[in-house]
Amino acid sequence: MLTNITASVNDDIFDLCRKGSTMNIKIWLDNTENNLNQTDEHFFTPLHWACMKGHYNIVDLLIKRGAKIAQNNSG
């Protein structure tokens, strides 16, 4: 059974990166309205979350799509 996978500007990219939802992240990244380098309330980016959770395939994907590597958080 196939499921309909969709991602939108309303999806929480930080949650997707924490969970390792590669397919939904790819869909989210394809939406030009989304900002890959946005930050959460602690100034963590999606790249920060993917790194912290050990999702190296997502880290690679985010970097290839233009994630800023030298972005600082509030810590």
C-alpha cells in the first residue's frame, strides 16, 4: 500500500531533522518558500539538529543543498 507523502511550509523542519525523515526533508527542501538556514528559538538550524541526532545522510543532504556550516547557535 502506497501512502501519500507531502511536506509543506507548515512542516517543522527541525522536527523532521530530529526524527531523520529523509524523504519529507527532501520534499520540504524542494519547496522554494522554505528557508534551509532558518533557526529555532535557540538559534539551532536544521543542520545542527541533524548533526546532534547523528543523521549523517541528512547532514550530507543539507550541506549539498546549501546549509551554512559555520552558523552559530545561542550556546
